[in-house]
Amino acid sequence: MQLAKIATFLLLIGFFFAPLKIVSAQAGDSAIVTWEANNFYPADFEGKPQTTFRTPITVSVEVVRAGKLLNITGTNIAWYVDDSFMDEGVGKKSITFNTRNVYGEGHLLKIQIERTEGTIEVIERIPVAKPRVVIEIPYLNSIISAQSKATIKAIPYFFTNTLLSGLKFSWDINGSRQSSIGDNVLSLNIGTPQAASQQTLLVTGTIQNNISQTEFSNTYTKLYIR
């Protein structure tokens, strides 16, 4: 994969702020849980980055009273994931672990903050999604001209690679696999359709993790020759 073609992708850390959740607390205290998903997505992505299978995530907790953060560095905090003990310690306000569950299952996180005023127990579900492929088409209504050259891109979202060079890109045009594999850019030399059936191109883009062969995703789109 040429560096110029992957330069637009960055390794970013996504922050998701969970809703305020209280199971039991004293003196009006409340807990705020946040988690960070460490995976790949385009630099201009404005949504919430999703956690996928085997994504490293860091979960943190804070305690709030009357809108102000309390100092819990001297408080014992215990962490559980799917009812299994993960870690515990004084001032242990965060943990990092790799997701183990697949799409649709998610993880159930429980945090016990053992304060002298009473124990705050927080329960939060972290969803697990699938990696995704988005095909970028720079043509209005996906219409391309006959006797032209068309270029489209396959954009990976939420794969767990530490390097984008670890992703393999492949393309399929109307059921025919293209010989150019390992490039997220597809260039097509468009001829002149001889029949109505040749005016539509079904393009499928597939991305696979070279390190984890079970991590892959694909999507398709249509191009119309006019």
C-alpha cells in the first residue's frame, strides 16, 4: 500500500461518554463512566467510534457531587467485566482490556467504589459492533461517463490493526475479482456500453485484517454509465 494513499487515515482514540448511572450511593453522589475505543477510523469521522471484537478499550470512572468531581484517589475501586473480576485497587479509576465478545453481545461492566459514606455501584453496557467499509464515490448520483476513467476508494472503519498496512483490500466488479489486491483505491477504465445490462456496474469492496483473518468486512455499491 502506498503511503500517499493511506496518509488520510489516522489512528485516533475515540471517547464515548456514558449516561450518568447510579445503583446505590450516599449524600447525593453520582458516578460518570467514560470509555475509549482504540481503533482506526478516518480523521474526519464525526460520529462515535465503535468498539469491535478484540478492540483495546480503556474505561474510567469519576464521582460527582453537586456538579463537582470528588477526589477518589484514596478510595478502593473494584472492576468486573461480564461478572468476572478484572482488577481492584486504591485509586484504581481506570482499566484497559480487549473486548472478547462479538457483534451483538457486548460487555457488561460493573464498578464498585467503596467509600466511607457508602458503596457506589455502577453498571454499564459496552456495545460491540462490526468493522465497516464505506465506499467513497466522488460522482453525483454515482453516474460516470462512458469513455472515462473512474476512481473510487474503500474506507475502513474500526479495524483493530495498529498499522493500516496490515489491511488487505480487494475488489469485485460484476462478480469478477480484480487482480489489484492490497490497494484501497480502485481505478476503472470505462468503455462504451453495448447493451443496457452493461450500463450498471456492481462494485464490491472487501477489507480484511492480515493479522486476524476473521476480521473482515465488505460492502457494495452501483455505478451507472451514461
